[in-house]
Amino acid sequence: MNIKIESIDDEKDLKDFINLPFKLYKKDPYWVPPLISDLKSHFSRKNPFFEHADVTFFIVKKDGIPAGRIAAIVNHKHIEFHNEKAGFFGFFESINDYDVARALLDKAGEWLKDKGMEIMRGPMNFSTNEECGFLIEGFESSPLLMMPYNPPYYLELMDRYGLKKVKDLFAYIIDVPDELPPRIIKAAVIAKAHGAVVRPAVMKRFDKELETFKSVYNSAWEKNWGFIPMTENEIDWMAKRMKTLIVPDLALIAEVDGRPAGFFLALPDYNQVFKRLNGRLGLSGIIKALWYSRKIRDIRLLIFGILKEHRKKGIDALFYLEAWKATKRKGYKRAEVSWILEDNILVHRAAEIFGARLYKKYRIYEMKINQGKQT
């Protein structure tokens, strides 16, 4: 065997790192090619994630040909917030070859150990605020926007190496109903009677609306497993990436007495457009994007939170009502609710009220460093 692992330290290696999935998934009808320009920006030091994290990228070559990749990540915000010496691996891709996968995981573990970490957890691309987990159920359809995808054999590679499940994440799919359940309407009416208002974001004052989101985000999600507060720079970076994708009627803000109480963001499934661009957005890509974006009929609910002091007051129902009205006006037919922690029972029950079907599962793994199987 001629397997060699290298760290990424020049533009050519980064190009190989970015292009590898395009080769691995070339014949996979469900994989969605990311935009290459977006990845280059995401991996650059301009990304504010690097302000509080150490990251190294590795690529494995077999017989001189790129065969696998991995990122090793020390997120100092996570260490500070959770008080645990956990490092992460992410952006994992590999041919179906255990020796390649082992070389990648060994190298990431060694690097994390040198940084003082005791646990290796992943995949995280780069954190729980972004794509995370390996798909373990639901391989028969493409992922929706900003959700991961991988071949089934990754699970065998993880199990053989000795990584163990730490948490599963669920994705539900909902056929947009013609009517809402009466209990939702009733709860929304009560919330309105007590002064709650849910309104769409105003894109002309995007910066001000973003400040509202900042006031809600870190407080509303702080008790979730794996949550890491985002810095202002990170939120600004995320907003800049998402701004052109936002449909104002699906970016909803809850207010009580004129003060922010919650936030709801669903995005059209632009993966249906990206599948046709093969990673590139030139002039022809822009034309394709404009054409196929009109045909999108699925949305993904990816951010939904209510401040603790305003929960159990019907504001969630008011969000559902306004979002349902918007989906009907826009002609969307399905909504994915993702991702949801496997043990977040209240959210599971809320999804089931609308007839949601659990259709994809994802898994995050972990292990004590240097405990991998070497067979």
C-alpha cells in the first residue's frame, strides 16, 4: 500500500481538498455539489470562526491520488462554554478503504492530542452551528439546504475504528397542510390577545433586523446539547452568506410589547438549484439559478427559538400560523424541520402535530483519543 497523509499548506492542496468530493460522488444521484467559491471563502482565514479556533486540514493520497480528507478542529469557545477538552473532526471524506479512513482519523487524533484534547468528536463542519453528523438513515433522497450527505459505508468505517455514538439528530418532513390543527389556531389567538406579534423581517433594514436576531439567538439555544454561542462576527458572516437566500415572509420575528421574543427562519431548498451547477456559478450558472429557483417547492426550517421567559405562551403557535400562511402564498409543498436532537421530546411532539414524518437521521460520534481500533 502506498498511503501518504499531508497537511494542507498551499493553494494546490486546498484545491485537492475541495475537489475530492466531486470525484467521490460523481455517480451518486443524491449528492449536492457545494459552490466551490463558497468553500474557498469558508476555509479562508477571513472566516471569523478562526478567531477562536485552531484548524488543520489533512489529505490522504493513495498511489499519489487524493483518496480522503479531514479537518482537525480545536474550538476554544466550546472548551470555555462546556468545560471539556473535546476536539473535533470535520469535512471527512474517504474512498471505501479502511486504511485510508484510519490514516485520516489517526492523524486528526494525534493533532488534537498534541493540542491537549482528550476527546475526539465529529463530524462537525466546523461546529454545531453548521453542518454536523453522518447520515445514518434516509439515503434514498438528496439532503435539503445546509444538511450533510455521505455514503452508507462511512458508518462501517466509524464503527471499525472504534468511534461510538454520542448523539443522533433527526430530520422530519411535513406536507404543507390545507388547514392547521384547531389547537394551533386557538393558541395563536390567545398569544395575540396577550400582546404577542409575529412579523416578517424587513430586508430594507437588514442590519437592524440582524441585531434583533443576535439578541435572541444565544439566549434561546444556550441549553441545547453541543450548543456554542456565536460571536457577533460569526453571526455577521453567517448573515452575509444567507442574505440572498432569505424570503422575508419566512424570516419571522416575534415581539412582545415591542421587544424581541423569538426568531424563526426557513429557507427555500436551494439545493435543488445547486445540483444543477456542479459547484460553479458563472454566467450560465446564474441563468440556471434564476430559472430553477422558481421551481423550488420545499423549504427547510433551520432556526426557531423563543426566549425562555416567553415560552409556553402560544408564541410558537403564532409562528406556525404565520409561516403556514406564507408557505401557502408562495406555493411551497413540503417543509423539512431539521435538525432536532433525538431527546428533544417536546419538539418531536410538535412536529408530529402537523403529521411530520421522521425521514432522516444523523449521528455524531466520539471517542477518547488514541482508543481507535488498529485492525
